[in-house]
Amino acid sequence: MRFLSAKSVPAGAGSPGRGDGVGGGVRAETLLKALDALGEAKRLDKITGPLQKAVRALPLGPYRGVLQGRPIGHPLHPVLVQVPIGAWTSAAVLDLLPGAGRNARFLVGMGVVSAVPAAWAGWVDWAEQPERQLRTGVVHAASNGAAIALYAGSWVVRGRGRPVLGRLLGFAGLTMASVGGMIGGHLAYRQAVGANKTEPVDHLVEPGWHPVGSAEDFPAGQSARRMLGEVPLLVVREADGGFHVLVDRCSHMAGPLSEGKIADGCVECPWHGSVFRLSDGRNVGGPATAPQPTFETRLTGKGVLEVRLPGAV
């Protein structure tokens, strides 16, 4: 077997993304630039501003937390969209087969109906995002809205005995849903919507106990910010001398908890209103779906506060 040295390997050989042709690379780069440009399209702010206020003003009560996905620990929207996308994709397959028109229409209708709660969950998530994500998200929603409208039209005309037009509208709807899905992927993975912003902490903090300051440096009942390597900490001293230490960056959008309000044993993020219990970091309110990493604390004989993160690797 002959091995090639680094100098003998042609440029680009074995490098993912470089052997797929110049044209493919240019097209991919153009698409990515177009997707990134959505987040910078400030003209969309005229739409996103009023929409955001309207969605936040909806009297959803406790159902807002359900739609945000707090009970399951991550956004609900990606779960709900599986039903309409699956139904519409299956309908497209049936549309290619003879004699399957009735079943295809049923699936089209099921997709339209199931898209409604998926859209509600998406809007509730969207309303708690920064400007760049709001702009991209409203285009994502518009694409999906067009898909729903096309499929609703497809369901209607199929029922009126116009199967060819129904199929054409269905395929157009699937195209728009695919565009919306691509933009949604850009939101989720490139713009990190819905991701737990504290997930990497376990890998950034060394195992064991670490000093963060003298106990006398922390006034009772007030929040303080300290750094543990690259990780910012929220330190709260109770009136009885006990301490609570959480990661200072909110799991929702990395807001500074140390600048938030402390009340009733909880801290409220100043950016989007997520509320976390100081005792265990559990998220009990607001759009955050993941809890805050919480540190164990102890005082040394010299009155130095030390912290340890369980599970640090």
C-alpha cells in the first residue's frame, strides 16, 4: 500500500466541500449569503416590531409556557412541525400514484389542520428573539404561511373535482414548506434559536473546587458577577449567610442574570423575562426551556467562597 505525503496530495483532495465542483460551491455560497442577509434586512423591522408586540400581548396565560416547550425542556415548535410536513410529503407521494386522490386529500387536510398549533408555537418562540432572528423568522413564517394557504387551496379544489389543479397547488405548497424548512434550519443551527446557551459550561469549567472571592465581598440580598475562567457567574448571598451560584448567562439567549431582579428566591433575566430558581437553577417562567447550571458552594476556614460544578468534565 502506498501512502501519499502531504506535499503529494492535490489541493482540495479529501477536503469536504472542495471537490464538488466550482459551480456547486458558488451556488452554495450564494445561498448562504442570501440566508445571512435576511438577518441584516433592517427594512423588515417595520413588520417585526408590531408583530412582536402583538404576539407578546396575546392572553395565553399558562399555555404560553406550554407552547414554548418548557414542560419538555426544549422548544415545542420543531416537534409539532413534523406532523404537517410528514402529511404533506406523504400526500405528494400519493399524488404520483393512480387512484390515491382521496387519501392524498385527507393527508393534505390533516397537514393544514396540524400546521395551526405548530404555527402558534413558532410565533410564541419568535417573539422572544433578538432583532436578527426576528427578521429571519418572519420570512420563515411567511414561507410557511404561503405553504398553508396553497395546501388549503389544494384541499378545496380537490373536493370540487379538480384533482390536477389540486396536485399542482400541493406541489407548490411543498416547495414553499421546503423553503420555510431551510430557513428554519438556518434559524436553529446558524442563528442558534432555541438552543441551550449554557450547554458548553460543563466543558469550560474544570472539575473540583474553585475560589471566587471572600465571603465579605458579597452583600446579602444582592447579586454579584464573578468570572471563573471563561464562565461568568451569578453569586447571591442570602441574609443567613448562605450562597447561591449560577451561570450568569441565561440559557435562553445568554442575557446577564446578574443585572436582573432578585425576588422570591428567583432571578429574572433582564432581556426576555426568563425566571430561574436560585436554589437549583430550574426555569419556572419566561421563554427559557433549559435550567441554569448551578454550582455547589462552601466556605473555607479563611472565609473564601469556593464553588464546584457537578458534572464538570
